[in-house]
Amino acid sequence: MISCEDDVTPVYDIYNEWQWVKTTFDTRGRPITPLDVDSTHYYTFTREGKLIIKNNSRMIITELDVVFETNDNFRIFRIQDSEIVFGYGINSDTLGIWQANSIWPQTNIYKIAK
């Protein structure tokens, strides 16, 4: 059976622990990876509407209340009680997150945490 990569159903949903692996900047400069900054971080999204951010040692740095929405097949989450909105997409075990209204386009790439 042959299938286009875009047609593959994601193996994971947003409600998992994700490890940061790279930040890309569209046409401005080279990507940044954990090797470049000698660190990483983790995002854990819960079904109860929490974003838990952890440091390199997986110690909790902060917890934020988030709201998930889908508009015209565009998936977003926003930090509750703020104007900060993020778009996201999942392809298999990879999560891409970008700030929807940023003037500095960048995409943060995460892999499912092991």
C-alpha cells in the first residue's frame, strides 16, 4: 500500500509529554538545537487544559492554563487570560508549535518524550 506522508494519521495527539529538538526560523538563519544551547525542555499537555513546562532534568518550571480550539482545520491553543495564541500540527511523533501572531516567525519542533 502506498500513501502520501500528509495522509498519515498521527500516532500521537497533543496530550503527551514532548521534548524540544529544534527551533527553525523560516528564512532567517539556521535552526537552533539542544546541542547549540546545551539544554532542552519538555512540554506536557493535559486533557484538563494544562501546559506543564519542565527543564532539562524534567523538573517543573511552570504550569499554564490553556484552551484548545480547532477552526477550519487549523489547530490552536491559547494561554488562558492572555492574547498569546499558538498554532500546532502533529505528524506521527513530531509536534510543531508556532506563535500565530508573532512578527518573528519561528517553529519549535518537539518529539514525543521517551
